[in-house]
Amino acid sequence: MSHTYTLQLHTGSFVHQMHTFDEIKEKAERIIKKLKISDIILGWNTDEKLNQQLVSYFHEKGIRVLLWLPVLSETDQLKNITMITTVNGTQGERVNVIEHESFSFSCPGTQQNIDHVISIYEEYFSEIPFDGVFIDKIRFPSFANGYEEGFGCFCQSCQEKLTGVDLDEIKLLIHNHDHSLLAGQYDKEGIYHFDHQEVDAFYKQRANIITDYIIALTTYFSSRHLIVGADIYAPFLAYHVGQNTKKISEVVDFIKPMMYRYTEAPAGMRYEYQAYVQHFDDSKCFRDYWDDDPASDESIKKQLEFLSDLPTHVFPGIEINPIDGICSTDQSKLKQNLELFKDYSIISLCWDLMQMDETFLNIL
């Protein structure tokens, strides 16, 4: 199948610009000549001149441009965001793995934090003719942020939203690293049903908090006639970080599952898997389901079944930027990925145009 691609372009953090317009244009020209690009997802630096130049440039090439906007992380650089409260009552910590990304997470359960994201868009990006918005960091922290953070936010507002859940029991199970926090099975849509009734109810309500947060943002952006895309964890772990992929798919125009098989950083499949299972003495049920490797060819095929009947477009994300110590993708691995995702007409090349290995162009 001849593929069309979406391409991500990291211009820097909200407060740190990484590249000049001329530097980006020089590299983009070579890539655009070789590949069929439908969309550029760029962000999230706030420099208005740079963003105006980039949107105009890509529009002249007939390419749609979406603003890459992290919403439950990074925004603390611009606003007085309420950060998550862990099960122990402490504030969430930063995880600094990738340059210019903090992975410090805010609470999804407060209207104030939703308003802060909207105000960031209105203050820095609303005058730029983006075709859409790609919302990123739309989840609770994973266990890569630490065991306590991996269970989400326990501020007063979030606890009030965890209706029908015995929170005292949940807190005790978390404190004891109880096996029941892991044991369960997937349904055909990738929802993980926990064997323990209270744990299952807890995770359902967590997912509802994230879904409601996403609905609030998509309602706003859609009212401005913007396309809305969503960054989703790989299907094996999405629900565990609060992402009900089916419900999210019902309110956005496309999702990009992060099928990062060769990344040793947040969202990397093996990296996240190891961060998850290491906290439990008995993780056999979870390990057996994925043959102890959620990024193997067979595991990927299982996960693609979770994505097969979603009510929106699915553009799987694969790595195209080798980074020493973080991402080990190469030409051979790229070929394997293209074969695995051959049935998808559009693939997302992740996660940064500027770090793309140009030797990959002849394969793509």
C-alpha cells in the first residue's frame, strides 16, 4: 500500500525555541519532496512569528497544519496549574528524560486547569490559522513517573469524582502493592477489566475523569471549527493511564496511538511496561498475556485488533528519529514497522521532523 503520512515537528517547549524558520524549512523541503504528507503537527513553542511563518509555508505546500498542544503536562511553564496529588497526599514530581519536556502532570479534575489550557490557546495561538489542534498528554501519569503517581490524582476534586469507589480499600491495596491492582483481562476494545470489583470501579471512574476532560477541550476547539486529534498510549497500556480509547474516539477526528517499540523514555512501549510490572511481585497474568514483550510483532497484532472498529480515523505513530540512549530505531526496524502497519493508509512519523534520519526516506 502507498502510504500518506502525518509528520510531527517539535519547535520547542512553551518557553524555549529550538529551531529557526530557515532551519526547519531547509529540512522540511527535502522530506516533502520525497513523501506524501497530509498533515504537519507542530508545536508547542509560543513564538508567534515562527508559527505564522510555518503555517504559511506548509499551507503553500497544500499541507494541513495542526497545533501540537500538551494539556495535562508542560502547561505549568505558563500558568499557575494545579498539579496532581498522589495517593500519599504529595504533589506530583517532574520526570526529565527528553530535553525540554518535563512530564510533570496536572490535575484533570478541576475546571480551572481546563480554563488554563483554553487561555494558553487563546493568548498564544488563536490568531494563527491552524487547521486543527492535536492534544497531547491527555492522561494520568504512568508508573514511569513513580508508583504513587501511577494511580492518578487524589485531590479533593478527583476523589469526589470517584463515585461508588471504596477509596479506603483502594488506598490500602495501593499501599500493599496488592496483586489485585494488576490481575484482570482485556475485552475486544482494549478495556482492561480488573478481577477485583473495587479496583475495576476505580479504573472506570479514572477513565471517566480523563474522558470528561477531553470532551471539554474538544467541545471548545470544535466550536472554533478546528480538527481535533488525540495522542493515545499504545493499546496495551492506554486504559491503565485513564484513556478509554473507544470513548475518546467518539469525540475526536483522529487518534494517534503511540506504537513506540524502540523508545526508552515515556510512551516507549517496553519502557512503560517495565515501569508498570516492576512494582508487583506477582505479575504473571499480565506478563503472560503479552509474552513479556508488548512490543513484539505478535503483541502488536493483538493490539491492532483493539483499534480495528473505532469510530474515528487511526493514524498509528512509529519512530523515525534515532536518539542516542533514548530511541534505537534504524532502517531495519522501520521496515518491520511498515510491514506491521501496512493496512493503514495514513501513518504518523514520530516524533520530530527535525531529528528524522533522512536515510529513512528511501524506505518510506
